[in-house]
Amino acid sequence: MTTKEQIHKLFSSLPPNEQNTLLKELNNYHKKRATNIENNPIENCPYCQSNLFVKNWKRKGVQKFKCKSCCRIFTAKTGTSSRKIQKLEKFEAYKSLMLEGYLPLKKMASKIGISIQTAFDWRHKILGGLKGTDKNFDGITEIDDIWFLYSQKGRKGLKYPRKRGGSKRKGDNDFQAKILITADRKSKIDLSLVRIGRLKKADIKRNVARKFTNDAILVLDKHSSIAAFAKSEGIKHVSFKETEHTAGKQYHVQTVNNMTARLKSLVNHRLRGVSTKYFQSYANWFALNERENPAAELKEKGNFR
């Protein structure tokens, strides 16, 4: 049972009056956190990571700092998603909604009380700060590629509207955006948009070559490029025919197949397609929510500070 599920179970077991009290306390804490966001301790410079900095000056009540190493000026918000945000309380509520699930922009805007354009801008401001996992894969690690139609959704003035997302061509072609999905059995997940067109060994090497420990065992379904990559890097791997579904016992790719089904449902149905230029950001969002504790991870990275 995840932490979120445990909280839901414990909250449901409380009497109604205690539930209301707890909700009021959480709401007060949320407002206080949004108001005092400037008081968060700054440990290092967001540009060069140096811890040699001093207070510089104040502007409109906001404390500025100057780094002694790179000589750049910054504030407590620099490098965070809340930089230049005026309505911090609504922005904090918006981030919380993004962690709870994937809602259309119209619903997000309606719930928070902002315009659709602001909802779009805030979503991409947050997504722009998300990165893939920086941890190495250990033990049995499943790897596979999936594809989505190349899309220029939202772009105007196209000669061929189908370029916004669609192609009747079969097989690997330049209308397909290839996603490399890698996951071990310890909740470490990486989704990388590697290229438009047929997946090659160089694409895999460029994205995940140094993310495997010596104990890692790659499991794949007879993909020639992935197999060639594993051999060239000296990584132990187990492969099987796609029609067989497994190489026996724990050697299968059901974990990434299940994630693939959820990702395709999200992109193609709930979000009604995603522009390829934004796809990596949405893939990072999906991978984040697939992990066990996304809120703690975001706070650690500084995006939701």
C-alpha cells in the first residue's frame, strides 16, 4: 500500500468533526507555506551550486543574494517553478492538482479560478523543470520502445493538417516519435524521447548508456538495436520473442507493457494528443507519478519548493 493510500484509509476512519478539523489545519498550513515561501533556507547558488554567497539588496521587499563564485544575482525563488508567479496560493493549489492526476486544462482552470491560458502556462512552467531519473537501474531491468505519431498540435499555418498528428503509413517512418522506456523492479523509471523514426543503437547509448549498475540484467523482446546496445556495453541481457511474452519466471517485460498502456491511454485519449516538442516534459510527468513518492521527489529537486 502506498503512502497516499494509507493516508486516504486513515482519513476515512476519522469521525466527520475530526476530518473537518484536520482539513482546516492543512489549509492553514498550506496558506502559511505559500506566504512564507521566501523564508525557505537557501543552501547554494542555483546557477553554479556554490555555497559562497552573501545578501545583496532588497527590491520590493524581496531579498536578493550575490554568488561570490559566478557573481550572479538570485532570490529564494530562482530555479524554482514559482519564480515570477504573482498568485502563489493558487499556484500551490495548481501543483497539488497536478500530483493528484491528469486533468484537462479547462477543468484545472475552473477548479483553481484562473484562465485557460494561465493554466497552460503554469502547466508548462512546472513541466519544464521536471527531469528524468538520475538514479542507476539495478537488478532485473525491463527495456522497450514505444511510438507515438509525430504531432505539431497547436501549430497554425500548416500546409497539411495531418502533420498536427497523424499518418497512414505503416512500419517505422518519419511520422513516429520513438520513446525508450526503462524500468527496474525498484520503482526507478526513465522515459526518453530518443528520435523521430526508426530506433538505433546510438540513440539508446546516448540516453541510458551509463544508467546501469554491474548487477543489472536487461530484459527485452528481441529488439535488435537494444540487443546490440547491450552487447556493446557488456550488459547482461535476456531476450525472447514478442509472441512468447516471457523468457521464463521473472524475465518478462510486463511492467513496461503496463506502463505503456497507461501512457498511451493518457496521451491519446485523456489529453487528446500531445505536441512532440512537449512530449518529453509530459513523459517526465507521467514517470514522476508512477514512482512511489512524487511529492517528496519534486521537493528534493526544488521544482515544488
